[in-house]
Amino acid sequence: MITIKNKSAIAKMEEAGKRLAAIFDELPSIIEVGSTTFAIDAWIEKRQQQLGLVSKSKGYKGYKYASCISVNDEVVHGVPSPAKKLQVGDLVKVDVCAAWNCYCADMARMYFVENADSKARQLAAVAQKALDRGITKAYAGNRLSDISYAIQSEIEASGYGIVRDFAGHGIGKMMHEDPEILNFGEPGHGPVLRPGMALALEPMITMGSYKIVVLDDGWTAKTADGSLAAHVEDTIIITDAEPKIITRP
């Protein structure tokens, strides 16, 4: 069942999004050559605590960290590790869900470590465009799959793969709520969007095949063919007018 958030719930989600976005604005200063994903996660967890946020990933199904940090061919759910040091040219995807006063915001951003080649930058740019295009369909009265189709159209126009194994989701008191939001599909299907719905949209795209494999850690999802992957996410609220993006300043 898709829950409709009241004004109080939306205000708490907006505050969660504002505080989470502030953490992401600071992240470039610590994503550098030689940094470990473990150290980055520790910094994120400390900043969450300082800002009064509660991690929604730490403890989720036994997960031990405050963020997922996926590098290069890792698509999503990368497990922070002291053995994983960032190198020049790496594409780093950081995904964090946190709550303020029991209500969540979820976001992911992409960062390059110093220089990156043009192909990698183009992949990241298309992922961002796909997210933005999906948001343009997040209006009351549209169908849920209108968002999915918009995301798919942007990605496939550039010839990239769309990951099928994971999807966006509803969000509120829980990190994952109904509905599931695929990054592909025909328009005009699924629930009608209504004011008060809260959605986390997150295109996951690959430079090669869309097929993925999950590593032995049970979390880290990588491209099966070793191709580069991109991932970006925002939490939005459906309103009577334009969609409200709560994870952008």
C-alpha cells in the first residue's frame, strides 16, 4: 500500500533531506586519492550523528555501515572497506539513507577522483539526465510508469544498459516502502500519482551489459562484464504543483 504523507511527515522528510544534502555537499573534500571507502563511511556516520540524523542502512538486514560506496564497475550496495583505496580516475557512487524524527530521505551522488576520461563523464551525465527526466513526470495525475518510461528513454537514447535487478522505491518512516519504481517500462501503467506520495528515484546504468552479479559479501552488486556503472538518486514528494526534490539544496 502506498502511504500518503501529511504535512507534518513531509516537513520531517524535508528536514532529513536538507541535512543529508549538506553532508553530500561536504563529501568532495574527503573523496581523494588514497582515501579508503571505510574512512569515508566513518566520516559520513560521524556527520550524521552531528546533524541529528539516524542511519537507516546500519543494521538493515545485518548491514554494518552508514553508507554504500560503490566504485567503478560496482553498481550499488558497495560495502565500505579499509582495503579499498581510491585511485585517480575512479567513479565513486555514494548512497545514504538517513532519518530525522523518524522520517527518511534517501540520496546518491557520483564523484570522480581527480581526472576521469570523457566516456566515464558521459555515462555519469546520462544517469543524471535520466533522473532529471524522470522527475519531470512526477506530477499528480500521471501514472507511476510514466516516470519509468522517461528514465528508460533517456538512457537507451545514449546506448547504455539499464540495471533490471534493482529499482527505486517509496519512502517515509521506512527506507523502502511501496511502490517499486522500475527504471524501464511502458507509460500509462501503475498507480496514479497523488499529492503526498514520497518516492526515491534512482537510475542505475551501465556502459555495457545490464546484467549484474552480487559478490560473496552478499551486498556489493557489480556489472557481470566489468563495465563501468553509474547511479544517482533523489527523494521527491508529489505535490499539487511541481514535484518537490527534498535532497537538493
